[in-house]
Amino acid sequence: MIYQFSFIEKLLLSNDLIPHPFADAGCIPVLGKSLGVAVKLKISDQLSIKEKSTSEIARGAGVSEKGTELILDCLTALGYAEKAGSGYRFSKRGEKMLNRNSPQSMVHFIEFSDWTLNATVNLEDTIRYGKPAQINLEHFSDREWELFSRAMIDIAKTNVREITSKIKLPVHAKSIIDLGGSHGLYSIALCEKYPNLCANILDLEPVKKYADECIVEKGMSSRVFFSPCNFLTDKLPSNQDGALLFNIIHGFTEEQNIALFRKIYQSLNDGGNLIVLDQIKGVGGRSQLSMATTSFMAINLFHQANGNTYRFEEVKNWCGIAGFKDPKLQKLNAPGFALIRCTK
């Protein structure tokens, strides 16, 4: 991410003497694509905290030396690599984010982002006609399900502690449903926080293997379960003390979300909570990074699934229509992200 500018550059940028489209339409898209290529071709896998020559990195990845040098220069510009003697090595950020063995690795997210970028090739048609050509989720291959699922795991690892620390369930809560919970990491963390709690992940069959991996890894097989389900059309379990709807509403239209909120309301016990996690428009005030996050997600989900990102006022209205009361918003550290909680 480019954020370090010289004093002169800041001055010129603030007065538009350096044209912003040079970065917005020129540098940033190509640097982002180069990051995806570095991961996809395993060029970044050859890097470590020790210096390596360009030729050694190229041989390890099985790609050209010239192409490797150009990609490494892009990684250096983005802050993931640095020149070391006559070669390259990971920067501290690169070691953290691009090393596949790092607990904070984001390589799967980068791979999925590269797929997403490639899928925007016909974005202009979606904008022109006001709807996507297809709902991509309905046509995913096994490989695409893997890219998606592992990317969602990468994202969850960045905020699961923060989110579970902010969620307060009723002391008597015994059972929650996690709609579209995929990997189940949020449910697992909540069950770790509440010893008497069990969770049921309701999601499509192709993501079950990734949930099973996480459940077994965390030793939660006796309390966290996966039920193959299309929660838009299938009946939801009843007598639930809570429902998680994390990174879901942005994939649906307003009408679909209202219908879903109503279904969830019927599945909850009195006093049960619906907890929504999503990118919420306006939550970051004047922050351009927050606005960029919600705007990017809106256009991406519109193109991929006919979805959108929404304002708190819109979600609050859905809560009221469904019968929920007292909706509250909690901002999260990630720009544009927030929790919304309401009660039956």
C-alpha cells in the first residue's frame, strides 16, 4: 500500500499538480495485479528475510529472470520487499503478510482478489444494463470455492478477536446459528468465550470442508456444527438465542435482506440477538479509506452477485420491519466495517 510521500509530493498532490489519475488509473491497478501475480506464480514464496538474488528467486519460481525483477520492484514499491545488496528480501510487512507460514499471512486473500480483479473484465456491461450477467457464486468451480473460502479465513483472522470481544450474548445463551458462516471461525471464538454455547453454521455444501478443517483444528467438534443449507430458501432452526449474519447482507438486495431478517426473527427466542457484520456506508465519516472500502465492496458485490453495501439507517429500517428492536451500531478498527446488533 502506497502511503509514504515526500513533503514535496504531498504538496503537489494536494494541489493536483501531480494528476491523481496517474496513481488511481495507472499505478495502483497495475501494482495490485503485480501483487496477485507474485503470489500466484509463487515468486513471493521464494523470498525470506535473507537476501536472495533475482536469478535464484526466478529459478525457484520457474519463471523468467526479467519478469521476476520487474515483479520484485513492484513488491518493493508496495512495501512488501526491499533491496538488499544485489538481491531482494522480505520487508517486515512482507514477512508478515506474504509468508505462507505466518499467522498473519494474507496470500489466500490476495489470490482471491486477483480472481476478483480478473472477473471485472465485463464490469462495464453490468453498469450499462444495471445488473450482472450472472450470480457468480452459483457457477463457482471447486477451485473458486477454495479461493473464496481461504480468503475469508484470512480476513477473519484479522478481526476475530476484536469482534468477539465486542459481542455480548445473554448469559443464558445456549445455541446460535451462523448464517453463511463458511469457515466458522467467529462461531468457534464465541463458543470459546461462552462455555455453555453451541453454534450451527448454515452454509452451502462446497464450503463444508473448510469449516470442518477449522472446527477440528480448534478442537470444537462437540460444540460447533455445520449444516448444509441455503438459508434464503430452507427453513431455519428454531429456538435460537442468537444469529450471526457476517459479511452476508452485502451480497443481497434490500428485498432479500428484509425477507431474511424476518426469517431470522422467527427462529429466535424472545431476547435473542441478531448480530450483523458488514461494510457499512458512512461509518467512517470523511475517511477516504473507509469510503473506498465500502464503495469497492458495493461495486464488486453488485457485479458478482447483484449486491450492495448499505447505510446503518437502511439496516436499522430492516430491523424494524422484521420486528427487531433497539438496533445499535459499533464501529470496528477496519475502515468501513461495523457491527449492528438488534434484539427480538
